[in-house]
Amino acid sequence: MMKNRLSNTSRILLLVAAIGLIGVLFTPIWRIDLDAPQYPEGLRLTIHATGLQGNVDIINGLNHYIGMKTLHSEDFFEFTILPYCVVFFAAAFLLVSIINKKRLLNVLFILFVLFGIIAMVDFWKWEYNYGHNLNPNAAIVVPGMAYQPPLIGFKQLLNFGAYSVPDIGGWIFIAAGVLLLFCLIIEWKRGRQFSKRFTISPVVTAILAIFCLSSCNAGPEPIVPGRDNCYLCKMAVTDARYGGELVTKKGRVYKFDDAHCLLAFLKSNEMDDKQVRNIYLVDYAGDHSLVEAGKSFLLQGDGIHGPMNGNVIAFKDIDSMKEKSGLFKGSSVSWKELYK
């Protein structure tokens, strides 16, 4: 009979997840941030279990000009059933922990995954409907333009940058799913009689869950000549060797065709330093990969002529820089010296 019972670790994790899911009722599940020059503080639409909050009125005013439908919580039946779904899963996690049956754990996992898939498909359809079904008599009509926000991540919509990411409640849902998956792994290990050699404590499990969530940070993207444009000067990138890139904490990527443009953007105060996750420069030698600016070796000289007349190139190692220093007759300089 014991093989059909859950381990104490799994039961504790299910209880923690159940308590966490109750918090979803009182926290925003998802958010869409809109950034534009005319709104320095940005606009935010937050999706709660019971409705929409944030800068709804301002966003509706903007939507009117481009022909999008206005947003009203009462127009979405999802906000009627979503609180009950949250309570159902919180109760289900609790009951599986109390009843202590492995078979119920499997059923709960299947239901939870199906709910997540259905919820994301429904969210995508909602975004598609509002982004594509536009009023043809709107004040601003751009032929072929749609305004569907990204399901997750970043997308440029005219002069607005739209970020769609989970909020506190969404991360709680994800964490509950991760803990549920760990419970399945624990029970599978126990079923294969490895419990004496492999025991996962709740503390270790929680650390692993946090690590999994924190490892989803967006990284740099390769700069592709002929396809990418410089964010500052708007010129097409023709030679990636002189380029640079900035990645924000929200995951938005800004590409530049020259270190000169990158530095000019940073010194323009268009973006607060607190918003920056990392800055990269292209390795002039080798495969022209991106190197963190602070870890790169920089060569500066009058003989260096970037696309925007910049006089700096970067290298991932000092040997490559020394090899080119004679050719360009330049001198070594640090990123801190350039960005001061």
C-alpha cells in the first residue's frame, strides 16, 4: 500500500502550492507594458482573475484612434469563471495532499497542464481579435498593419514597444506547475526504488524552482547585416563588426551599427541605467560574436572608421586586440573610460 502513497516531501510541496494559488486571487496574473516617447512613465494593463486594471482608460483612448475595440472587463466571460478555476486548483492541490494517492497526483498534473494550454490559447485569440479586427474608419489607418500584442515577450507596434509578461499571480501559477512536476519526479523515483539514494527536500526543490524561473532571462541576439537597422541612426547594418547591442531587463533588444551610436544612445538619457540588463559589443575578429562590453578588450584609434565614423572596435581576448593594434595604430581603452 505504501507504494501508492505520496512521500511527505510531495505532500508538503502540494500544500505550499495550494496556499500560493490562493494568492493568485489577490495579485495580477499578467501584464502588458507599453513604452513610448510621449509616455515617459509607460502605460500598463494588468490582468487579474476578476478583471482588467491599470491605465485602461488611456489605452482605450489610444485604441480608438487606430480602430481597436475598447477594453472592458464585463466583455470577457473569462473573468466570471477564472476565480472559480483558481479556487478549484487550490482545493485540488490541497485534497491530493490530504487524500495521499499517487493516481490523483497524475490526474491533477494532466488537468493543470490542460488548463495552462487552454488559458494561453484563449489569451492569444483575445489578443488576435483585438489586434486584427479594426475599424476601417479609424483616424489612423496603416494598410496591412495589425496591433496584436505579443503572447509573451516584446513586439514593436508603431511607436509603442509592447511587453507581455507574467505578473506575480502568473509566476505563482508557473511555480505551482513546477512544484507539481517535481512531485511527479519524486514519486517516479520512489516507484523505481531509488528513494534511499535520491531524496529531494522541500528546500532544495524550492531552490531548483527559483533557478528554473530565473534562468529564463532573455539574452543577446546576433546582429544580421542587411536585415537589422541601427536603433539610433536608423541606418541598415552593413558591417556587423563595429556594432553593439543593449538588452533591457524586460528583454527588449536594441541593436546599433557602431559603438559610437551605442554610446550616444546611452548618454542621451532616453533610457535609465536601471532598465539595462547588459551591453554587448561585436568581436571584430573571429566569428564576430557578441561580447559583454565590460569584459571586452577595446582598441581605439584614428585609423578605425566605423559606419558612423566611430573609432572603437572590440575583441573577446587580448591576443586578438594586440594583433590588430599594429594595423590600426590604436591604443587599448576600457569600456568604463568610454562610458563616463
